[in-house]
Amino acid sequence: MRALQISAYGDDPLKVLELADIPEPGEPGAGEVLIDVELAPLNKHDLLFIRGAFGGPPAPTVVGNEGFGQVAAVGPGVANVKVGDHVLAPNFGLTWRERLIAAAQGLFPLPDGDRLQFAQLGSNPPTAALILSEYADLKPGDWVVQNGGNSGVGRSLIAIAKQRGIRTISLVRRPELIGELEAAGADLPLVDEPVAVEKAAREVGEGSVRLAVDSVGGDATATLIQGPSGSGPPPTSSTAPISRPGGRACLISSARCPKCCAMRTS
Ligand SMILES: NC(=O)c1ccc[n+]([C@@H]2O[C@H](COP(=O)([O-])OP(=O)(O)OC[C@H]3O[C@@H](n4cnc5c(N)ncnc54)[C@H](OP(=O)(O)O)[C@@H]3O)[C@@H](O)[C@H]2O)c1
């Protein structure tokens, strides 16, 4: 079967990726399923994998963190999914191939829906959902500020926050995205420039910005975390929206964490 694999880990995917003919995965064993992979997205995550940032299996190896497909066979003892069900492949499933065997545990049948959206559910939306759940005790009406507002994580965060009644300030670097993000439910999309802090201050008023989410790093971080935990410089009127005592900062930028992009707080 066909697969996209890397001959070696390396910084330039075009130099190490190759279309290969690899052996069929065979029959699923006890507790396993065979998945026909129908869609496998390309996420920044995959580029980090190719660079060796996650310490993957020895090369050559198939690539691909996320995937969507149909169960083609089930091994003994599998009851949670059946042949014909559509499922998400487990994360780190090495999905850039036509078929794979995965543990059945954790798989679940998907309803009818947009297959392209399903295929991208494994990484960015849960990251956004966990950021909103795990880093601050957010209540409806609270504000969250993020940069990279138009990223996959950023758009997921906007949508999930909306559902939970949490309001979002989303910084982007391109003005043409403002209308698009508003249409997607962003409460306050702003171009990341010095005046953004004042604009946010006016909008938030006496409200509370409880969480700053950084997916860019470098200078952009300073805009977000001027003392969000209360340990930084005292708030001034222009930094008040993102400096409320008791706020938290969540850095998800791999620029700050080159070996893994696991979320961490500061
Ligand atoms: N911890 C985890 O489990 C986890 C999971 C998924 C993602 N992440 C992290 O979350 C972040 C977003 O990932 P994603 O896949 O959602 O990203 P994405 O969809 O690829 O979007 C990248 C974003 O970064 C912006 N950007 C790129 N370079 C920039 C720069 N120099 N200055 C300002 N903005 C810049 C882009 O803006 P333009 O559109 O203007 O180019 C875009 O908004 C990344 O840091 C990623 O590593 C972490």
C-alpha cells in the first residue's frame, strides 16, 4: 500500500519525505481494528515530527498525527466500534498511509457530518478546549486574550469560548482577518499593534481578563503577559485588560518549547 514516509528526520520535509510502497498491516489482533484511512491532514505538528522534535520511531517511518477513516475489520473482543463505522485515528497514529491497525480502546463511531472537519478534530480543538478548562477557573462573561487568533487553535478557542459564554480578544497580524473572525464569533478581534491594548482596555472596562494564550512567542508574548499572574509590573490603564491580578498565562508556542509543544503555564 502507499504511504508518505520520511527516509530520515530532517529540517526540510521536501528532502526527506517520499512516497513509498510499504507492506499491508495485516489482520487486527485482539482489541485492535483495521482502519481504511480516508483523510489525513497536514498540521504544523507533522512538520515538527518530521524535524524529530517529538523523538518518533526510527526512520524510515510513516508520518501523520491525525486521521479520519472507516473501520475495515475488527479483532477479537472489540465491541466499541464495528466494520463500516467512521472513526478518528488515534493521535500519533502515523496516518499518512492507506491502512493502519490501531488499538480499539478510545475509538468511537462518528455521526454523519463534515469529513474534513472530523479529520482535524484530533489536535487543535481539544487543545483549545483544554486551555479553556485547565488553566483558569473561567466563568461566563470572563475575557480571554490570545494571539494567533486566526490559527487552528485560535479559531477553535473562539468557537468553544462562545459556547461557554466566555468572551475573546483575538490578536492577528493581518487586518483583513478581522471581519472573518467576527463572522466566526470572535468578540474582539484586533490587529496586534500597540494601540490594541488600549482598544481592549476600553472594551473590557471593569470586566476581567483571566487568561492570556500565547501561540506566537517573542515580542508578541509581551503584549499578552504584562503581569497576568499579578507578579509583573503594576497594571496601568493601557495594560489593564491583560494584567488583572489572578489571571493566568498559557504558552502553547513551540517557539518557546522546541522539544515538545505541550501546553505549559508561566
Ligand atoms: N500543546 C499542544 O498540544 C498544541 C496543539 C496544537 C497546536 N499547538 C500550538 O498552537 C499554536 C497554533 O497552532 P495551529 O496549528 O493552530 O497554527 P496554524 O493554524 O498553523 O496558524 C499559525 C498562526 O501563527 C501566526 N503566525 C505565524 N508566524 C507568526 C509571526 N511571526 N508573528 C505573528 N503571528 C504569526 C499565523 O498568522 P498568519 O495567518 O497571519 O500567518 C497563524 O495565526 C502553535 O504554536 C502550535 O505549536 C499546541
